[in-house]
Amino acid sequence: MHWTEIVFYIGVLVVILSILLVDLLIFDKESHEVSLREAFLWTLLWIALGLGFGVFVYYNGHLIHGIKNIQELQQVIHKFEYTVAINPDDFRASLRAFDREMAINYITGYLLEKTLSVDNLFVMILIFSAFGVHPRHHKRVLFWGILGAIVLRTLFIFLGAALVLKFHWILYIFGVFLLYSGAKVFFEKGEDRVEPQNHPVIKFLSRHTHVFPRFVGGHFFVRPWGKFWHVTPLFLVLVFIEFSDIVFAFDSIPAIFSVTLDPFIVFFSNIFAILGLRALYFFLAKVVEKFYALQYGVGILLVFIGLKLLFAQKLHEWGFKNVHSLIIIISVLTISIVYSIIFPKKENP
């Protein structure tokens, strides 16, 4: 790993954590139920930050890898299998073409991760409902849940990138797994409930920790009667959400490797998509019934990405590029939303 890559990674991470801390310490000093307007504004802010980073990549993406000459550019292109055509005699033009390719990969990955996260949000809604968590505590749980997701996904992404670069055939395993995940959306009738008491993670925590029998405001830990520390049901909710994110990471991270093998583009597209997850949750929770077809859109995208991984070589021969993937992702997302509006879900009596 080049030292500029490490510096850039740490710098972006510091900025992200600073924004999260400002959100926690200033805007979230008191637990409250997030309104639709607040959720919408925060969603727009996080989307603007994510797309803003895409603009930076478009003009200065090469700075991530510290590229200073044509030889270093060729090494990066070869290492991460970029498809951009460069002119060895024109370094400046080649660099611009490379930056544009990086930006397309980032935006494609960002929209893909954002769309796939919708399925995770539906599960979060069910988890909060199953545990009976008061809406004013959702924001606090999701803050720590997203912070944990950033740490876990960082490990998964760079470990996955190292494995893919060393054992390229792993992409075929990813492809088959994504086909299976996408098919489940259509062939399995999902239950509208979550039963935490039967979940192995909750059973394990119940056996090996002291669980306080009721919620204590927004606290994860309490020390009743001045004796042993107990975890509250709110902490169990947090663990449950972290576990669900790990499960969904097995879909989203292999999917992003169909777009690019550059671990930094994979990481940044993942993280900026996750950062807006909390605000998107509160927005989606208010309109979840209106956009029911988004779940099926997620299934279609998982099948598409699985096929793309399995037939990558053939698609490359046919001239299929990531900009085409971007068009397909936007189309599926748009059609899912429009279909949900035109054909609203019938309410059960």
C-alpha cells in the first residue's frame, strides 16, 4: 500500500468521524423522534456529500493512489484491472481519462450500495418493531450501529480485495452467491416479523450476559442495585442490527467487486452509502408501504450483478462498460419507485 493511499484513507476517515461526532454531540444531544422533514433533509445532505466526493474523484482521483508519472498510472491500471485506454505519450490526457473512469466506478458503486441497503433498512424496521423500541431511541441505536458497520466493512473490504487480487476465481463464487440471494427475494415469501427470542445471537447473549428485563431510556448498560453491570434490551437491538449488517455485507461487498477491484473505490462508495443509511432509514420508515417494489428492485440488481461477475470476460468482449451498469442501476431504481406509485400496494383488511 502506497503511503499516499494510507494518508488519504486516514484523512477521509477523520472527516467522516468528525461529521458523525458533530451529529451526535450537537444535533442529537436529546433523544427525539425524527420527523419526515428532518429525515429528508439529512438524507439530502448525505447524498450531496457522497456525490460531492464523486466530483472530487472525477477531477483528482489519481491523488488517492499518489500517481505522479505514466509508469505509476500503468501499474495501478494493471493491478486493479481498469479498462481505461491511455496514451503513454500524453500523461495529462491519460490521467484525465483515468480519473473519469474512477469517478464512473465510484458513482456506480455508490448507487449500487445505496440501493442494496434498502433491503437492510426493511429488516431494521422489523427489528425495532419486534423489540418494541420507542422511536425516539432509534437514532441513537443507528448511530452506533453505523459506526460499527464502518469498522466491520473496512475489514471485509480490504480482506476481500486482497483475496480477489490473489485468487481471481473467488469472483465466480461471489457471482453464484449473488444469484442465489437475488432469487430468494422472488421465491421466498418474506415474513413480516422478526422473532428475536429465537435468534442464535440473542440466545447466546442471554446465556452469557446479565440482561436487564426492561428498557432504561436510551442506555445500553445499567448497574441496578449498585452490583453487576447489566445490558439492556436496547443493547441487544444494537447487536442484532450489527449482525444483520454483517449478513447484508455478504451481498453488498461482492456486488461492488463487480464494478471495480480498486479497494479504495470499493471502500469509499460503501462508506458514503452507509453514512446516509440512518437518515434514509427514518425517511423510508415513514413511506415504507409506498415503495414496496424497491425490495424486488434489489433482487433484480443482485441477479444482474451475479450474472455480470460470472460472464465478465464475455461482457468485456461485447464492449459492456461500467457506465452501462450505472444506467441499469438507475433504471431499476427508477422503475421500482414509479411502479410502486402507479400500482400502490393493497392494504390487508
